[in-house]
Amino acid sequence: MRKNIVAGNWKMNKTLQEGIALAKELNEALVADKPNCDVVICTPFIHLASVSPIVDASVIGVGAENCADKASGAYTGEVSAAMVASTGAQYVILGHSERREYYGETVETLKAKVELALENKLLPIFCIGEVLAEREANKQNEVVAAQLASVFDLSAEDFGKIVLAYEPVWAIGTGKTATAEQAQEIHAYIRSLVADKYGKEVADNTSILYGGSCKPSNAKELFANPDVDGGLIGGAALSVADFKGIIDAFKA
């Protein structure tokens, strides 16, 4: 059975002290009221070693927002997958639209990052999705198919460790949200691509998260779709009340 997952992407927000306070507050809320899904918080690099030991691993997983495409060496300012894993983190977001757009991440770069993450026992949350011009040109299917090429070289066993996150780039931080029908349609298409490549069983076990202005007010409707297995949450993950409101969408 595939997992339902709500993952928070803090992006470049919160000082170390603020991040620790947020993690503690979220931990207390979820220990007191156990979630019906897996919960992950993906924090800036400098928070990882401090946040990992203060959350209850049975209710909150911890992840990084990125990792380097090299194992180690003279790459000033980079953070390797091994370094991320050494903090106790279990996940890493790779291929986020902001990394693709602002930092020029390519299929080749992302292949290397995914392989290094898996070698270091990290679970990649691999992001795919189209920008507004591509959606308006009805090219969303070919865009996500091309982006999946980064992970379609993996063995079925390794692919089975990956969580996919569909992010309609036009809906990130804009307040626009794909309708529940739009989300289901493309999530089902993504799952069909996985089935074509790896077979129905692998496809059925792959969690596909929705990431695009998901809020407590629309989470239940989005997550009710058969092919939407949770969310990759940006802004709402910086508030315990909002984040928990989304997590609680999986409660009956």
C-alpha cells in the first residue's frame, strides 16, 4: 500500500532558533493528536542537525530541501547527500521548480542527485510540473514526462523508494490552485507513465503528492482524489495551525 504523506518545505525561511521553535511546536501538536498520514518537514541545511533529534521520529520525518550532485570534494558552499544523512534526516527534496528555474538544474544534474541520495539511504521527494505558459499550451503531459526521465533510468527497486511531487508551477505562491479535477487528471497521468515503465504494482505503490497552494480549506477535496496521496506544502508549513489543518484532512 502506498503511503499518504504531508511534507512541509520551509524554503529559505526561519532562523535556526525560529526553526527549532516551530519543530518543537509541531512535534507537541502531533504527539498529542497522532496524524493519519506520514508527516515530513524539510528544513534549510543549517537546521537539520538541530531539528532531527528534537522531533519524535515515529510522527515526524525530517528532510533537506536539496543536496549536491557530487559526493564530496572542492565544491565550496555545497552540501552532500552523505552530510544530509549524517544529521539524521531521512528525506531530500530534489528537482523543485525553484531549483530548476533559479539554479538551472537539468535532467543530468538531477540524475546525479537522485543516485547520490539513494546511495546514502535518503528518500527523494522528486518534483515535476509545468509553468503557466506550458499549461496554457496544453503541454503539461509532455513536460512532466520529460522531467520524469531523470528518474526513469533507475531500477524498479530504487524507483520504489522515490516519492513524486507534482507541482503546477503556476500555482506556487500565487494563491491559484489546480482544481481537484485538474490535480487528479495529471496525477493519474503520472501514475500511468510509471506503470508503463515499471508495471502496475510499482505504480500503485508510488506516492504522488500535490504541491501548489494547498491549504487547510482545500486539502480535503484535493486529497480525496484516488491518485493524490498528500501534499508538498510551502507557505502553510510555516504555521503549525495551517500545517496541522492540512495533515488533518486525512482524518475522517
